[in-house]
Amino acid sequence: MPVQKFAVADAPFERLDEQDALIETANLVDQRHGGPVTVGFGRYGPGAVLEEVIAVYDTMIVLEGKVSVTSDVGTVTAEPGDIVYMPEGERVIIRASKDGALTAYVTYPHWEEARA
């Protein structure tokens, strides 16, 4: 795969079916492209909550809004420009602020394959 630039405006967002809250993801690079990681954007509606055991090594970069991530070791709050690393096997609760949030992510290996 050659060097590429991705913009939020070009992202094919899809809602996570199993979630009650508005949470959408948009993979831009994944297993279909032959690389070892998934790269994409995440969009969290106002106050959206995601509770999950992380199936991959997940790095989330906050672009807009604010999220808090709670795990066994406590809670971290991330704002635009902050990065949150979530290791495989960690049980987390991700909460978007009342205004929602936009994030970018990189996972290893591919999160869709690991969740299947």
C-alpha cells in the first residue's frame, strides 16, 4: 500500500450494531489492504458509553471533544491532542463528553477480525 493521506470527510462511518449509543467507526486501512494494523476514525455521540474488553492493542487519538477511559487502574480523561493506549485484554469503559467526540485509532492486529 502506498503512502496515503486520509480526511474525516472521506471516512465511511458505520454504526457499531451492538451498541445502544451512537458510536461509529470508519476503517481506512485494515486487513483488506494487506497491512498489519487497522487505521481509522471513531465518532462518539453525546454521552455515548462503550464497555468492552479490548481484543487488540488499541491506540486512540482524540481529535475533537473529550473522552474518559476507565479501567482497573483508574480513569484517564483525554482531550484534543491526547493519546490513550489500551492494551489487549483490558476491560474498559469509554465515555464521551456531553458534546461527543471524534477520535482516530490504530490497532494491532485488526480489530474487526479479533471481535469476530
